[in-house]
Amino acid sequence: MNIWKASALGVAVGIIVSMGLIVLIPASDNYDLQNPYWNGMTTLRSEFRITPLTNLSSLAEQLPFASNDALLVIGPTLTYSQSDANLIRSFANAGGLVVIADDFGSGNQLLGLIGLKSRFAGPLLVDPLYNIKAEQLPIITQVYLPGVHQLAFDYATYLNVSDPSSQVLAYSSPFSFADLQQTGRYVNTDPLGPFPVVASIHLGRGRIVLISDSSLYLNAMIDQTDNLASFATILGGRQPFIDTSHWAYSGTTQAKQLLVYAYDVASSLDLKYAIIVAAGLFVTLIKVGTKSASLPVESAEKLSRLHPDWDGRELQRLAKERSLRPTS
């Protein structure tokens, strides 16, 4: 096999292997519905039929069915545009349920654009008495949701509830405090609980539910206390959609999404034939390159007649060596 053919095949095999690895490697981004690790939400996806929204503009199509649907905004990291916020507000006004679970992300920015006054407070919520092995994993003890007795949070904050149409659905324990200095222990300047951590705000014919923890429904937390039951209770039988357009994805995940999109496009009938033709041309080029690399004896004789000053015996020797060399 000559160098040209070996290089071409090596590049082709390398590209195919790399693409295969990218597709097969499990997602590892926070909140990803395909991420099977502790920070993903495959467990939630297996329990509920959740539809991802890669662009909030598609939410406009759901407005006639808003009373049957719920929009999940969990741990947003990218900022929202005013048009995004207007769509979410219209969805709620039409009777939709919007669940915003956040702690230190872009939740407040979205609430401001929607026109609400309530906010995610920001300081870390700590509970030295009611917790799961660490005070930064507080157990929420006062819950006013049917069938839900406790919630387990993970590095969460609390809510500043200011909207007149709001109703608090859960409080932290009286032993909780806001760790302003992030020392893990109470100091005199730290505000004491209980704090509101889940609240419902009526908006038009729908409502917006705020949860001051974006980790509540991750794989690592979904089976703690009544976290899973709380999701079902809040949904109330609605079809859930989740905003995936405001998460900052890793390079690997972006490449995976691009490959999946390319595959979907290539699955159209016309492109299937184009790919087959391109593959055939690639194989033909390799064969042509292989054949052109040899130097037949007849060519050596013609070269000798055209260039009598060249060494004829050397040309014959080269031609013989080329003809004996394997081509594959």
C-alpha cells in the first residue's frame, strides 16, 4: 500500500472512529436528560415523558394547549432575552405552568424580564440539624404539597417572596440560616430561618412555581426524601417541556448534537444517494492514486526514447521494482 493511499485511509478511519466515540460517550453536562451520572436527569426522564425545547420560540405553538402543559426551567446558566421572557409570560397567561428551579444561575434575570418581584435570595442555605450528612444538604421540613412531607436540597438558597399573588408551599426548618460568610457555621450576622424555598405565583390563567434549588431533580437527589413525589405533585398530570436552550454545553456535547443533527439531515432520501456517490468517488480516487504510483515497463521505454540523455538501464530497473511492489 503506497503512502498516499495509507494516509487517506488513515484519515478516513480516524474521522469515523472519532465521530463514533463522540456519539457513544455518555453526556456529562449538568441537568442533561441523557446524562446518566449524578449531575444528570436520566432518572427523571425515565419517570416522565419530558420534551426538550432547544429553542423557546417553539413555545408559541403550545399556547393553545398551555393549560395541559408545563414548562421546566432548571438551572439556567445563559441569560434570557426579552422575547424569551415574553413567550414564557404568554404561556403562563394562557394557563400554562412554569416551574423555575434555580439557586445561583440566571433565574433572577428571567424573573425580572417576566415582571415578577420575587427573587432567589442568593446566600447559601445551611441547616446544622435537619440535613443529609452535611449542613449544606438541608432537609426541608415544612412542606404544603399533597403527598409530600419533606424535600432534600443540595447547596441551595432560599426565596424572597414579594409578589402579592404568591403562596409559599415550603419552608426550611427554624434551625436553618443563611451562610453569608460561607463559613459553614452560624455567626451573629447570619439571618435565621425558617425561609420560604418553594412558592407559587399566579400569573394570568396560569402560575409560576419557584424552587430555590436547581439540584432537586438530579440523579443524585431525585430519590432523596419526597423529591420525586414533589415533581409529580407540582406537575399535576401536565405534559412537561424543558428549556434546554439556556444551558452552557461542553464542547463534546456540542459536537454530539451537531453529529445527531447532521445524521437527521443526511437521513433524507436525496442525501443518502449523495453520500453513496461521494463514498464511491473516494474509493475510486484511492484506486487511481494507487495505479498512478506505479511505473510500467512501457512507460520506461517511452521515457528513454523521449530523453535519450537519461540512463535507460536505471529507468528499466525502477520500472521493474515498481511492478514487483505490492499495491495493497
